[in-house]
Amino acid sequence: MTIHKEGYKSIGVAALLFGFINIVSFNFLSATMPWVAVVIFIITLGLFLFLISFFRIPNRQLTINNDQIICPADGKVVVIEEITDTEYFNDKRIQVSIFMSPANVHVNRNPMSGVVKYSKYHKGKYLVAWHPKSSTENERHSVVLENAKGTILVKQIAGALAKRICNYLTVGENVKQCEEMGFIKFGSRVDVLLPVGTTVNVQLQQAVQGGVTVLASFTSNMPPSSKGV
């Protein structure tokens, strides 16, 4: 396991606060109320370790397959439905949404290899990530990836706590499946908009792993209009 680069500053600040709080606590409380100092130490240590775990990158055997779309994030599948996309495609798409709790790994990965055709940041609200309107009203960053198999849109969506979305992709860039796409801090959601006719390989409420779980599969009988724009 390694620590993601987005966590270096946060962990550094947290370490200073952890040290300061406990130095003050033991200096002023250890003689008269030692149990209070111990409780403060345990609570702050737990919070510090949780923060470190939030920025973890676990060692995994990533799934690479050009015929498949891999989950871009860890979490739970909360939406599988057909919607009409009005941001990029302006047609019907299959939306699969993954809710990421603060306990999940928050690295986001490219669901497939391809060319970045679109990349746009949207300011917005901070509704809870499972709210139906979070896909269109929350702060988010949308990316469109295209290859010979098809075209998909991936939305990194901020939640009630997540107020910083990091995205590393630029338009025209060639990216590889399962490489890092970005990072969202503290609880969030990722939507994937698939061509109609794509076979969805996950189920509602299923726990998935980013870069590992197969989200969907391209099929040879998909209509040409579903394979790209």
C-alpha cells in the first residue's frame, strides 16, 4: 500500500495538529486528569490513522480488457438506469453510478483506454452524493473517452463533504485503462454513461473495486450510433 500524492499536504497538517493537541493535553492534563489525556490521544490517533487510510492506494491486480469497461472507483452501485444525456451526447445512455463512502479508496481510474474527447469542470451544489439531482447539480468534472469499441462519459461528482475534485486528463490525450484519472476528497460519487446496448455486468447495491470489477462489456451487435459520436 502507498499514499496518494493528494494526501501529502493534508496528512502533514494533520500530523502537526495531532502532535500539538497531544503535547498540550499531556502537559496540562496528565498530572490531574490522566484518563482525559489518554482519551484525547486515542481519539486523535484514530482520526489521524483514518485520514491516512483515506489516501491509501492498495496493491491490486488490475483488470485490463479492451472489450470491457472497468469500474472507475471503489464503492457501491446505487443507480443503473437509462437516461437522456444533455451535456455531451444529447441522446439516450445507460447510467451506472457508484457511491463512494469516506471509508472507500478514492483514487479514480480510467474505465477504458482511448482518447480524451471532452473534459470540463462544472461548479455546483454539494447535495449528498446519493441524491438523484447530484449528477446534474453538484460540483463535478466530466470526461469523455473514445476508442474503436465505443464512447463513454465519466463524471466525478462531489458530495456533501467532498469539495475538491482532482482530474488529471486533458483533451486529445491518449490514456490507458486503469491508469489514474483523478481523485475526489471525502465521500463522493462517480457516474459512467454507457452506449445503449452495452451489457452491464454489475447489480444494484453491489460493492465494486476501482480498476478491478468489470462494470460493463461492449457487444458486437451494438448499433453504430451507440459506439461513438
